[in-house]
Amino acid sequence: MRCPLCGYQFDEKAMSCHASCAFNTSCGVICCPNCGYQMIDEQKTRLAATLRCLLARHASTGLDSGALCPLSSMQPGQSAIVNEIVSPHYERAERLNILGLVKDARLTLEQKHPTFVLRIGFTQLSIEREVADDILVRVTL
């Protein structure tokens, strides 16, 4: 590992935590032996993994135009064109078709919480997350 502060190269696996640290072997901090700069050991801490997941989710909210994705990954205000409904439940897909969710239908996501609310033409529809996961859309500008 290379220290981002001083550039010193060291093996973080061979490092032992500070002797005075109460967590010693399960400590989630790596200290540079040259300058003392402290870094988070992402392998030992769940908080870092959770933050990484949240940041990745936040970064992925700006879906590119033309990206094929489930409706559940869209953000409120985004528009999309329905590509297909991939539900294992035939009745669910049929009901959605009757309500206007057919291939090439244009929709706008109005809200995500507490339920997904979408607008298709003059129809406003509320669906659960499980249903939104089954609807594949192509995001438009």
C-alpha cells in the first residue's frame, strides 16, 4: 500500500494496530509507519462498505439517456420509454398492459416513496417496488 500523504510504500497486512488501541486486531484504521497518516481499512469495517454502497447508489442515480434499466432505478422527474415487462407473473404483466404500460409507452416517474407513482399519458399509476423491478425502461431526456 502507498500512503496518500507521504508516498511511503508499506505492507498494510503486516501492520499491527497501535498498542494502546482497545480494538487492536479488529481495528479498522491503517496508520502509515512513516508519517502516521491514518486511513480506513475497508476490509475490516462494515461502515466503509455501507458508505461505499450508498455512494455508488448515489452516483448511479444519474442514469444516462438511452440506458436500459428497471423502473425502480429511475429518479423522480425522469422520463423513459417502456422496453418490456419481465414479470414471472403473467397476470401482473397483463394488468400492467391494460393500464397502459405497453412496449414503447412513454412514462414519467413522479415519486419513489412510499410507493412508485408514474404518469403514462393522462393516467397516474401507483405501483410497488417489486412491480417496478419487473418493468424495463429506456431512459430519455
